[in-house]
Amino acid sequence: MGGRILDGKKVAEEIRGDLRRRVLFHRDRGLRPPGLAALLVGDDPASRLYVSSKVKACAEVGIHSDEALLPAGSGTLEVLAAVRDLNARREIDGILVQLPLPGGVEEDAVLEAVDPAKDVDGFHPVNVGRLALGRPGFAPCTPAGIMELLNRYGIPLTGSRAVVVGRSRIVGKPMAMLLLRQHATVTICHSRTRDLPALCREADILVAAVGRKAMITGDYLKEGVVVVDVGMNRVTEEEEARLLFGGDEKRIRTVREKGSTLIGDVVPTAMWERSSFYTPVPGGVGPLTIAMLLSNTVASFEARHGTAG
Ligand code: NDP
């Protein structure tokens, strides 16, 4: 069939453009910029990198950002105190707690301490509950970004059969809730699901959020399915890359020259051939996650000021 790309990079740029305009609109009316604070505990290099890319993205749309850094070895009480401080700060509209927290810090207690009105990651039980009830609130950024993508490409959701593989609280579960909110008939699958390929073959929309390299083969895909591949895995062997990426010499060269290339949960050649639309990896879901974090921050600011751009 030859599926068309759902271009997450392009949609993320459109979202950022819209946010820039809204931030300028508020500035012209004499309001302060929206503010996002990242709370980082310890010195894990990957977490540092994530935080600095979020800070950079904030600057690009005119959001003020702040980093609250706590040393490795901080305990739950110290982290809770830092959260309370951010809750109280008037110039901060959004708080993101960079996960994972170091062992010994109680993650649930920390996430529950964030003011739900500043919970731009959508992890607080109040926002999880609002999502389940279909009430307004913050939805987690990755699934929220996927909804933006599907909606902007006009993918019909009402009455469609959607299958979500993965039930994490960051991706799978909120994804299912958001699809349900838009009237899809949703099946959630996980590691104990029986006959996964048969269930997946029923899908008009298949969201793969497992984290297993090329687990979903052509046998799982109905002809014409819309595939959203959330997984981020790596191929390190040239031979394997040739098998999974078919004749895509660019990807094979990347493995040869850089030692690896990104791949999702779905076999790329199968996805290209059988889908009507698909998200590429990279350039599909990934760019939308940070764009939605910024979007939630601006929405939080606007709610606080009773204003919309
Ligand atoms: P988790 O590990 O938290 O969840 C994985 C889910 O997959 C679990 O529900 C698990 O089931 C299910 N699963 C595992 N093995 C199988 C199997 N053989 N068959 C069916 N289901 C299975 O991962 P996340 O949800 O956090 O992330 C999923 C992927 O998405 C990862 O690759 C991650 O890197 C990527 N990701 C990408 C983002 C982006 O911005 N592009 C953002 C967030 C994540 P069970 O519950 O039974 O264990």
C-alpha cells in the first residue's frame, strides 16, 4: 500500500509557532512570560540532557525556565520541600519532576506533592482522575502529542477500532483514555495479553508503546492501518538493520558510521508497506512530547491569568 508519514517534527514546529504567538500576545498585554521549572535530583547524565533540551525548547517559544537542582543523595523530605517551594512560586506555571528519581526517593509521594494546577506532565492522581472522567486537566505529554498529530492529519477516530499495546501510566493508559474520549473503541494490550497479533490485526489505529525493538511484524498489521510507533530502541548490527530497514541505505550507513540507529516497536518495512499512515522513528512521536510540555505550560499560565491567546 505504501503508507504516508505522520510528520511529528512538522506538527511540533506548528505547535511551537502557535505557542510563540500566544506568549507574544500576552507579553504585549503586559503580562509576565509563562514559567516552567524542572526539578532534577542527582547527576544522571541522561536526565541532565533531557532537562537541558527542555530548557532550550522553553527559550525558543519565550517561556521562562528554571532548574531546581538537588544533589544525589537527597532524601524524600528534601525533594518534597523543593516541590513545595516551586508550588508556592508565583512566576512558575508548570513543574516537571525529571524521572526516574534516584532510588530511595519515594516517586509517588513526590508526584503527589506537585500542585495539580502546575502538573504539566499530567502525572498527579488528580489529573489522572480527571482524564479518566473525561474532565479538563493536564494529560501526559506523549499521548497528548499523539492526539494532536492524529487530529491535525484528520485521522477519523469516532467509531474506529484502536488497539494500544502497552499499559504504562506515562503512555499506554493515558493514550487509551484520550482515544476513548474521542469515541474510538479501545483495546489495551500488555505482556499477558493472549494472541496479540490477532487483536492487533483488528486495529484501524495501532499504538505501539512497548519498548521492544521491531516486535510488531507485518503479521500484526491490517492492510491500511494507521500505525503510531512510540517505541525508542536501537539497532546496532548492520545485518539486522538491512533486514529491518530493507533498502534504506541511509539507515544502514548510520549503523555503520555511528554504531547504531533508532528504531521503534514496529518493523519499519512492514509498517511502510501495510499502513495507510505511520509515524516514523525518529521524527514521529518523539518531537511532540516536548512540544506538548510547552503547550501545557502555556495553558497553565493562561488558566492562572484567566486569559487565552
Ligand atoms: P514501560 O516499560 O513502562 O511499559 C511497557 C509496556 O509494554 C508495559 O505495559 C508492558 O506490559 C508492555 N509489554 C512488554 N512486553 C510486551 C509484550 N511482549 N507484549 C505486549 N506488551 C508488552 O514503557 P513506556 O510506556 O514508558 O515506554 C514504551 C516505549 O515508548 C519505550 O520504548 C520508550 O522509550 C518509548 N517512549 C517514547 C517517548 C517519546 O517521546 N517518543 C516517550 C515515552 C516513552 P506489562 O504492563 O504487562 O509489563
